[in-house]
Amino acid sequence: MTSPRRWSVNKASLPALPKTHTVCTTSNSPFLFDILTHLTGTGCFLLYNVGEKPTISTHGLLATVAYDFGRNRKPVYALEGSVAVAGSGVKFLMNNMGFIAHAEKVSELASTVDDNGGLVFVTAFSGLFAPYWIDDAKGTIFGITQHTQRGHIARATLEATCFQTKAILDAMEKDSGHALSDLAVDGGMSNSNICMQVSLKGAMRPRNT
């Protein structure tokens, strides 16, 4: 097992943990309220450990078993949310649009511009999952101008996953009644510094000291 990679923005750290959200959940089982995200080549899956009593969501999430070791031990439950398109958005740029030759080059392309240039990419290729659950939603790009470059679209593609993740995190906070303290990530998109920094800035709240 490799050592976690970490990103830090404003004193908040974002560790990348071993693959699969089940492994992430069990590896962090001592912490009662713990956010764990799993960014795969297709979608993004988030689990929020809520302890030994299931929380029934009223904000568009699912109640699930995080892990159960048996032997008369109580199962531990989680709130779960998923984003339909994460890494597959990068594959769209590569395979459908021909923007990049290799998926890992998306951050390099996104770094050719300072920001998204006012572009917003709703990557609803398969509808929108949690917390919206709109199965007939279609992908849309807003804000294209004559100045739009490939880098803007690449950056907006990465940010799309981050913004949808943020919506799930907000729902988890409302359902659980607890503010997010830690965000652990793994999978291919965790290798993108841009993606991770946008996720971290959106997820972490300013703290009074």
C-alpha cells in the first residue's frame, strides 16, 4: 500500500487514500463523522460515515451500510451520494473532442488558462445523480465566446465534478448536522492538482481561531 498523497490549501489537507470507497471507509472507521470520496474513471462516489445508526436523507442522498465486520458487532452506516460523470468527462474530451491524447494531460491543458473564462460545463451525459436525481438532464456548456479556448473547456470539465461534489457535501452536512472536517480522495482524478484544489476550496469552511 502506497503512502497517501496530500494537497494543502489554506492549512486544510486533502489526502489521497487507497482505491475503492470501501477500503477508504474501513481504513477511517475510528472516526465517526468522516467524508470519503472515490473518484473513478467513470463517476464519483461519496460516503459519509454516520456511525451505528442510519440517517435517512431528506436532501437527496442514500442511506447505506458502510461496513459490517459481523461477529456480533454492529454495522456502521453512511450517507452516500454519486456523480454520474467524473473521469468519463475527461475521456469525452479525449475520445470525442480530440483535445488530448492521454487522460493525464487534461490538467496540463487546463493550466494553459488562468480560469474557466466564464465557462460552465454541466456534464449530464447520463442525467444528474445525487442530490438532484434528474434522469433526463442533458449535458450543457454555458458561456462560450469567441475567446473560449480548449483550456477553458478542460478546466470547466474538471470543475464540473468539483461543483457536483460540493452539492453532495452540502446535502451531507444538512442531513448529518455536522460540518465537514476531512475529505479523503482516491482514483485517477485525484492526480489533478487543479481538481483537488477546487474541491478543497469548495469543501472546507473558514475556521475562526
